[in-house]
Amino acid sequence: PYLRARIAELLFLLTPGNGRTEVSFAGATYEEVRGSVGRAFPASLVELFVEIEASGGHSSFYDKFSVRHHIAGITLHMWRVSAEFRAAFGEFAVGAGQALFVKFANAVMNDATFAVDESIGKFERLNELAGASSAEDMAELDQVRGSIQMFIELANDSVGMLEVLCGGKVTRGLLLGADGLQSRVARLLNHMTALLLSEQVAALRVSRANEIDFDRRSLLRSIAMMFGHMGREAVFVADAAADERNCKAEHYAALAEMCRTSVLLNESDIVALEAVFAAIVAAKVAGEAAAAAMSEAPDEFLDALTYEVMHDPVLLPQSGMVCDRSTIVRQLLSDPTDPWTKTPLRVDDLVTQPELRGQIRAWLSKVGGGGGGGGGDGEAGPSD
């Protein structure tokens, strides 16, 4: 993959805003090869983004993020300037490339979570080193600053990529419905909102933020836009409400207020965003009312990994454990082994349990805990 990575680097350097040119070399190249070859361009970028995860070498950690930075720059530029690129990306994602798209989206969300957590986790030490005078402290300050800058660049890339995926109708549907991705976006947005509104971030002085190229308002605007896009779907509202750790009305209110006071969105989009947040909070209240009944679920109805009631139970043939399909598929995206035996495991190996699924559905119907509904476009959410 490294030969292709060098080609991606060249395209990145010749893309406006990333390198030394005002001419869209990537865009021009794409237009010249439009057709069967040109329509393979999105697939090639996605494939390299995924494959670079498994690269070897002592510098693979940094190489991976460097390559993904180049791919993100190209993809975001092409998404802005080429309708044909966007169409080809969607066709690839719902067609033969769906399995690869799921891995791609999973990797983007993993990178976003890791980068935001790592960068913000170092803010306290950055503040402690303010005014450092000793050579040792100055050296550590440079190291901490450089590390944060790298992670913030990765966070900006990952959040930007996720924002375009949430904004596209085709890719939005896959983020909500594809095995292994369900509920991930909702939990990620809740998590990042909580982190970016935390005291740890608020304590970072503006001068320090500028030193490390940290733009909290830009990240929060992207998160607000994604909430608006995804909030059109009932399943997303249910997923966000089910996040016991980070679904908090005060976080949503603070985000909406920041969007208004800092003019991150126009007023109509803010009103739509507040409607999404109101729907999530209402769903959370309704879910809490059903929680008592759900806590009485028979043990055999519980996912062996999450201890939550399953909806689509499957048997893991090597270990004999039973999990919800969405849980184990998400696990296999990162580690293709049985969690208990550590032997190789593929999605095709999972054994559906129709009898158990029927029993769970009957029980859920009885206690009124059927969970969130399916998708469907609603009125809430910023315009695409």
C-alpha cells in the first residue's frame, strides 16, 4: 500500500489548501479519467485508508495517520468540488464496496475518538508547563505541544470526514443501518460533546489553544451539524437516548447555546437542532421508564459481552457464547477473533438463533421495551 500512499501524498500536495497550488490537480485528474476508471477513485481512497491500518514497520503508527491525513484532504476537497465524485462514492458504498465502507467508517470513528481523547487528555499537562523555564520543562513542553498538534490534526480530519458521511443521504443510511455501525455515531457525538464542553477544555487559555491549532468552535459546529443531519432519523434519536453515560440535557442545551452565541449556525438550523435534542431527551425519559422492566430480563436474553437485552441473537460457534449480532459484528471490525477463545471468527460463522429471537421479541412486546424504531426522514435537522 505504500506505493499508493505516495501517489495519495502527491495528489494531496497538489490539492488547493493543502499544498503549493491553486489548481485542483486531484479534481482535474478525476475529470480527465471520469467513467469506469474515474468512478473507481473513491473506492481506491477508501481501500487505502483501510489497508494502511495493518501496515508494519517501527513507524507504522505515525505513517498510518500521515497517509490518512492525505486521504482526508483529497476526499474532503473532492466532495466539495465534484458531484460525480459524491455520486461514485455513494454507489460504491451501497454496492460491492459496502463491507469495505463499513470498515472505513469504523476506522474514521475510531480515529476521531482516539484523537479527541488523546489531545484533550494532554491539555492539563500543557497548562501545567505554562511559563516553563528549565531546559527539561521546555523540552517536555515542545514534546507535549507537538503531540497535541498531531492528534488535533487527526481529529479535524476524522470529524470532517464523518461530517460529510452524515450529510449524505446514502452514507447516512449506512451509518445507521449497516451491521457493526449501529449506535456508534450517536455515542461518538455524545462523547465528543461532553469532552469539548468539559472544564478541562474550558480551562485551556486562548493563547495555548492558538499554539496547538485547537479550534473548539469549529469542532462543535461540525458536531452540531452531524446531530442535525442524523437527527432526521428516528433510530439515531433512540441510539443517542440509549447512551446512559453521555446523553445529558445540559450538554445539548450548552451546545445549542454556543451555536447561538458564537453564531456557529444560522437561527433556523439552531431551532431545528434544538428540536433534535428535545426528541432525544424525550426518548431518554421514555427509556428510563421502561428500564425497570428491562432489568428483569432473563439471563439468556442478555448479550454475553454487553449484558444488554439482545434483538438479534447469534451463537459464536467456537466459544458457544451468544451475543447480539450488532455487538459482535462491531467487535469483529477491530479484532476478527472470538472474544473468549481468541480463535479466528468471521461474520459468516455466526449462527442465527431464531427461536431465542422470537422469545425475546415476545417478552419485549409484553413489557413494552421494543426499543427504537427504524429510519425515515423527519423535519428536524439542518439542511444538507
